[in-house]
Amino acid sequence: MAEAVSTVDVQWWYRGSTVACNCGSRAFKVADREKFKLHLRSKFGNSKNLVEDIPPLPPGKTVVEVIADFLAYLLECTATYIQDTHPNGKTLWQDFLSATHSPTGASNDGIDFVLSHPNGWEGKEQAQMRDAAVKAQLISDNAEGQDRISFVTEGEATLHFAVQNELLSHIEQSEGIVVVDAGGGTIDVSTYKRQQDQGAQAFEEISEARCYFHGSVFVTVAARNFLKKNLSESDFLDEIEDIISCFDKTTKLCFRDDQDPQYIKFGGRKDNDPHVNIRFGQMKLEGVDVATFFRASIDCIVQAVMDQKKKFPQIIRHVVLAGGFSASDWLFHKVRDILTNKGMTVIRPENNVVKAVSDGVISFYLDHYVRTRVATVTYGVAGNVAYDPSDFEHQKRASTRFEYIDGCLRIPGRFSPILLKGTQVKEEEVFSGSFGRCAFTPADLRVVNPKIICYRGQNMSPVWCDTDSKNFTDVFKLVADVSRVPLASGINTKGRKFYQLSYDVVIMFGLTELKAQLRWFENDVEKRSPAKLIYD
């Protein structure tokens, strides 16, 4: 069987809001894969100020719609490949589609989809990718269809690629490894340790996965800014997009030595401006200037690795550098030279570095090497507590007192953590937070929408949401039917009867995406029901 191609240099252009042409690498003005997906970035962390550096989406298109078009295109390519290269390929493909969109969802013969994403993406971004998969008709818009989608971070996919390609065969038990996926948009950094007594192919994540916006597209951003300044007095300023396109396809890829001049071939013999080093359609750049375009990315990788080395000085000795950007010899050699001088070993796959994530995704689905992951934020719930006039923290918030349904004075905004940042979580491990509500009628307690929030700041033990409030953000709310949960009743301080609902939200944090259930007890017997996660 012919080897499948796992990377596609795909671009396409739109006529209005409709895809007018899927042209592979032959397109004109386009939605570029490594740029448009940055519009789906998390609004938290170091990605907030990237708007000026990311080309706008096509007019009238949302990022979910563009990703849906991209997924539909990939599905079309897959269908063509299977139908053209396999015996009875058309029948085989139709059977796949029928089973995938089966109304009962009972068939195991359909297609499962695994989507990778940068380390910094969270549940909201995953939910948008699910919406895109439905729009692209990869899956049906029901529970069975949703079960056919799973996610993995690019860092974890790269670890699987490294294991499959025996890049980690020399790593001993309990030794650590920093995995750097250097891609088009992001630098994803993950840190793992080979587990003891779990076999040679088991790893645990030992530090929060990190995501930095210093991928190869930002080399292009730096080049564009440099050229805009240099060409500001030249007629060739109008040609800057063509010059940048040629830089991307040739100069950026081939750059190896900052002592050698670099050339961007973009025009013909009549294109000349000696004042800006353009002769015969070719622009000359000094190697030291081109090196500055890469500097932020190189510094980012080195600093990220050294942060992990500082955190785990006894076990971190090895670095795997993969991803499309790692194919740059300049990037690789600079990173390797710096880290080697600091006692590290830097490994780059000999072949197919651009396939690290795509091949690693398949290994993730089949092999599942990672058994433990680390919480990147502190998760919890915000609630109200009984007012205690002798408590100084309560006194400071006395103006927020209110009388609850049970007749007691309470104050809002108390944070109760469920899972602390940096905690290692096993895949099957669950964490829970307790919720309660009171109402004067049972009908008001039939449906609940509890909200899970998180703290992203530096305080290791946050207590009140009004302290460092900017770092408290919503994660998701749950929609659940609690009609089966028994109610308690009582009489408040004014003699009025009220009803109380008590339940737990059970959250599975150890998977590659969050999942939740409701839990309660009847006659000391645990009961659970599914809950839908809604991301605002």
C-alpha cells in the first residue's frame, strides 16, 4: 500500500462567503492554515495582543466556518485517496460514512476523528472545533456523533511521535524529557517523565504544558516589519506581499548562516532599486538581519526549556525538537548549541519532522502512552458562605451581605478549589465540587446550571474572588436535569418552608478534554447522571 501523506500545504480562496477553489499550494490570496487557526486562540495568556500580527479572516466568515471548510476539504482528500488506492474503495468509503452517521450510533465501524491543537487551547476552543466538525459534516450533531471526536495537544502528540520513532529509547526510568513542538503558529512545550514500574512505553506529564506564540509565522511577521521600514522610500513597497511570499517559500527555509548574504528572488531583470539592494528582481539581505527575524523564537524555546530544567534539575537532560519549524537548520542549530552548552541533549528526528503531530495523533489514539497530566490552572466554584461578624475577611465584605432563602445572612464570592494548578491527575481520577440551592417551590429546583470557574494567577491558595479578580474566569457551566435528585426541606427563620437541593459536580480532569457528571446519594447509594458542558 502506498504511504499516506500526513501533511497538506493547503490554501484556498473565497468568493463572497463560499469556498471558490481548493487549490492546494497553488492558491492566490488565501486563508493560510497556520494563520487562520490563530483566530481560535485562547483569549488568556500571551495571545491577547496578537490581533495586528494575524491576517483577518475572509469577509463574512467566522473562524469556526473557516475551520469547517478546512476539515471538509481534508475529508474530501481522504475520501479521494481511499477510493482511488484501495480495492473496492468507493464501497469501503460509503460503508465508513454510513456507519459514522448511523442514527443509532451503535456501529463500531465508522470513522473516529482525532483533532490536535496547541497546548494553550482549552475547553472553549475544543467546543468550537466540535462545532466546526459538525458544520463540515464529519460527525452528526448528537451525542453519538460527539463521541467520535477526541482531542490531543500538539505537545502530547509529539511525544507519541518521538516514542514511535524510538527517539526516546535511551531515556531511562524516571528520567525527564522536554518535548518542543515548533509549529507554524505556536511553540508548544511539554515535560514528561518515564514512569517507574509501568513498562518502557508509559509517561507522566510533570509540569503544566505551555504554549508560546513564536511559531514560524512570526518570523515572517518580523521580516515584513523589517522590509516595510527598508522599502518605505522605494516603489517596491507596493510589492511587499510578493516579496514576503517568496521569502517564506525560499529564504526562510534555506537560511543557515548569518555570515552569508541572503537573497529573495521575487521579480524579473527589469526590477531594480540599488538603494534597497534590489537588482534584477532579487533583493539582498544581510545574514545578520535575517537572523534577527528568528531571534524571538530561538530565545523563547531556550528560555522555556531552561525553565523546566530549573524546575526539575535532577531529571531533565533531554529535549526533543520537532514540528515544521524545527526543519529550519538555523533554528535547530542555534537552539542545540545553546542548550548543549547548558548540559542538555537536543534530539531532532532525522526525517519527517513536519509529520510529528499528524503521526503522533494516530499513535495517541492507538497507544495512549501518557497516563498522567498536569492541571494548568486552579479549578473551583464560587459560592456564598454564612456571614461571620467576627471574621476580619467577612467584616471587609459586610456591605455584600444578603439574606438567603433559609433566613441566614450570607456573603458571596468565596472561592472553593476543586483542583489546584500543578496537580498531577491520572486519567481515571475524578474531582468533585459540592453545590446547593434553596427555593420556596420544588419546581424551581428541577434544572440547574452550576458554573465552574478557574484562577489563573500566582496565588497558590486563592480564597476570595474579589482578590486578584482579573485572574478569575469562567470555564464552563453545566446543564443538567436534577429531577431525580431528592430534595430536603426546612423552615426558615421567618417560619416559611423552603426546599434544598444538594449535589456534587464530578469532573474528569485527567483526560485530554474536560468531562463532567452530576452525583448525588440516595439512601447512601451513589447516583450519577450526565451533564452537558456549555462554554460561553
